[in-house]
Amino acid sequence: MKQLVIAERVCLIGHIVSMVFGLVGILLVVPHPELIMSLSEVGQTAMQWSMAGGGVVYMILGTAAVALYAYRTLGLRLWLAFMLPAIFISLTSELLGTSTGFPFGHYTYLSGLGYKIAGLVPFTIPLSWFYLGCASYLLARAGLEVDKKPSLLRHAGAVALGALLLTSWDFVLDPAMSQTALPFWYWHQPGAFFGMPYQNFVGWLGTGCVFMTVAALLWRNTPIHLQGWQLNLPLIVYLSNFAFATVMSLAAGFSIPVLLGLLLGTTPAVLLWWKAQTTSTPAALESTTKEMQAAQVRVALK
């Protein structure tokens, strides 16, 4: 288990470092290619690597970090019961979107995000749906205490709130990533929301709701025992990816999407994490007290 924790943390740190390299490359090197010539040989190699495969690496590392975390904290069955629907349902939505325009609108992926499945969707895209979706759903589920007080309303609330957190990240990311100096996709018919069609966000919310609902049904009422501190990784993953999108959007001059994401994404995410921290503490203390009492009884019997 210790080895899994170490691997998980290494992947998380690598995920964040890769995003930083990506920001430097997109915002500094691409607009000012002469800067790379002023770097040392090692620096030039690092920036060339970042520009060539940084987008692929950061999504793979993010996926690995969340997958290891989910396996370690939830177990194999629950991890796969979330990851497989998230990947395959989001891939189906993306393939439909890039070929028919439903449910996101008409768009096309460019290069920079890895091999394209069916020549349409980079293989890294459904991975990003998984790791951001899992982080969002776990924060919502824990914050709403679904596993302590199970009910249909709480389950539905966790799905809706998890999908909203996921979509709020896209409010900030999508406008910048499609209009940066090095765009990763483009819209055939730009929309009213900073170049994005409103349909795109309806598609994001709907796709997130579908695969989170499938995962919730597969999990049923299996209790998810996550103490408050065990939600640190989902929160770090969510906030670090939001920070990446925020820097991209602000650099492009898009402040309103950032404000909207802060209101509907990061603020609820932090509040849900904080609520899970405060509500898990009494249970954790009670569990510790019982263990200490049991240990004292065993000593007395000896």
C-alpha cells in the first residue's frame, strides 16, 4: 500500500509540473519563439518535449494519479465501475460530437493531444473526463454525505453537483484552449459564450450526469469510507486543473468565464471538501475511541 501512495503522489506531482510546463510553452514560447534560443541545451530540450507531448503527458499522469487513488481508497470494483463508464460514455459523446455535432456542437480536434480514435478524438480526452469527473463526483458525494445518510435525493444531488463541477471547469478551459496561439480544437460555428456555443455546456452537463448516474447505480449503496483528509487528492486535482484553465483564460482576456467557474466550480468544491472534513471528524474520533477501548480490554484480559 505504501508503494501505491508513493506512485500516486509522484503521478500527481508530475501532473501538476507538466501543466506548468504546458503553460510556459503555450503562453511564452509559442508567441515568442526566440526565447527558447536563450535557454540552455537542457532548457531547450525540456521546452521541445513540453511542446511536443506535454498535453498528452499531463493527462496521462492525471489519470494515473486518480486511478491509483481510486483503487487504493475505493477498491478494484468501485474504481472500475466509475472509470469504465466515464471513459466509454464520454468517448461516445465526443465521437458523436465530432462527427454529427451532437451533443456539443460542431467542432474538430487539432494536433497536440495524442493519437486520435477513429481519426476524430484524441485518446487523452476520455481520460480527462474520467479523472476530473471522478474528483468532482467524490467531492460532491462526500460533501452531501450520501454514504452516511443514503437517499435517492442525495444520490441525485451528488450526480447533479458532480456534473456541475465538471462543467464549470470547462466554462474556463474551453474558450481559451480553442483560441490560444496554439489551439487544440476549433469550432465550425463559434457561439455566443466567448466563441463557445451554449450547446457545448449542455452536452458537458448531460454527459457528466449520464456516466456519474451509471457509476452511482453500479456502486448502489456500497459505503464509501473516505475520511476528510482522504479527499485532499480530488480537491488538489480539481483546483490545479482549474488553475491551469484560469491562467489560460486570463491570458486570452476572458475574465467572465473565470468568475463563472469560481462561482459554480471552485467555491462549491472547496465547501464540499470542508463539509466532508468537519462531518468526518466525529466519526473518526468515535472509531479511534472504540479501537483504544478494545485494545485496553485485550490488555486487561491478558
